[in-house]
Amino acid sequence: MKETFSQRISNDLKESQISWIVVILFIPIAFITYFFHEFGHWTLGELFGNDMVLSLNNSAPKSGYFTDESIALWSALGGPVFTMIQALAFLLITWITRSIYAYSITFFAVFSRFFSIVFGDINLQDEARIASMLNVNKYIIAAIVLTILFLILWRCNRIMKLNMKAIGYFTVLGTMAILIVIGVNELIKIK
């Protein structure tokens, strides 16, 4: 007897270790990841002497400008560095616990940068700003960041024994979660 489309999806999700809890948790994971990324910008900006403001998808000097170009560079580096720290920390937790929840946090850290760089205007991304300040090709920093993040995710996938089909399902979850964050961020800006 041939399995139905719905049975096939159900079996795929089970094989991919995606339960309703994983699906639901992707939303807070997305918000926390975006906020943690911006917290990286805020932290380094503050550490180097700028008064910074922080929101869900933005961190900027309170005055509207950085007091020094080097502070702007450090602040720009903060977001991608914190995203890599998140991915590495949860890779370690995944390795220790074999938890699909820890894997989900690693996956989303990687996917959020990939999504922003590939589907957002690269000129608006941190990596392009960093490249501009370092006077290098705008794709170099993005390639370095994505390579590091993809290596972390590759290792995480190996630990969890997830195949390409599972990554496809996690990509769908990641895309939906990003769209929710973008929508909420737009609603917050309107008010």
C-alpha cells in the first residue's frame, strides 16, 4: 500500500526530529537570535564608548553617529561575532546533549545570517559595512562569516545525523520564523 502525502510528510518530520514543540519554539528562537545579534552591536558599541540604543532588529548610537570610525567598525563586528558565538555555544550543547532544541538554536543562528545576506540587500548587511570600513570587497567578509557558520552547522548536522531533507524542513521553519520577526518589527516601527 502506497503511503499518502500526509503520511510521507509525517514520517519525514519524525525522521527529521521535528515535533510540534520544535515548530512552536522556532518563533521565540528567532526573536532571541535577532535580539542577541543586535545585542552584539550594542555591547561592542557601548564597550568602546558610544551611548547606544537597542531594539529587536537595530542597534545604533543614541546620538545618530559613532564618535570614532573604529567604534563603528567594532560595533558592526559585534552582531556577526555574537551570532557565531551563539552558533558555537549551541553546537557544543548539541554535541553534549544531542538535543534537537539546541540544534534548532544553532540552525537558526546560521540560517538568519544566510537569509539576511542572500535575500536582504547585501549593501545593508553588517558584513558589507565591515568590508567597506576595511576597504575590501563586500563579499569577502560575508563569505568568511557564512563559511564559519556553515562549518558549525555541518558539524551540528553530523552530530544529529540529519540529512538534506531534514535541513529542508528546518529551512522552511526558519523562513517562516524570519518572516514573523520581520512582520513584528515592521508593526513596532509603525507605532
